[in-house]
Amino acid sequence: MQIQLNPFRPTGSPVRPPPPPSRSAPPLQAVSPGATNSLRSALDQLPLSRPEEVDRARALISDAAYPTDQVLNVVAGLLAQNLQ
């Protein structure tokens, strides 16, 4: 059984399959080793997490009103609809 949750989709609407992949893919371009090394260096300098998002998540978790009743009702409706 596959359940697809989308709180922004009205319940009861049909699930559409994803569009087929494009048949005209762009041509591949050669990548120089210098560009690869530069990209790797830039990626290595990025933090493993974003502190502001971690703080936001902690604040949401500690809020007894999160998630809202509306979101919970939508999720419950989708679960009930897909358990048939």
C-alpha cells in the first residue's frame, strides 16, 4: 500500500502519475578536474546543519499547539482514505 500525503491537496481528488521523462535530454558536458576540486572544496566548507533551522524545529517541537488541528485533520483524512 502506498500513501501519498499532501496537506495542500483537497481530499478526494485523484492522484495523478508523474509526467513521463523528457526524451530530449541536454547533451552532457565535460567537467574539468579543477572545477570538480573547486566544487568539492566549496561543499566541504558548508555546515552539516543550519543552526537557524535546528532552532526553529526545536521551537516547533516544544510548542504544544504544533501541528495545528487543521493539519492533523487533513493527515487523518488522507490516512483514512488510503487505508481502504
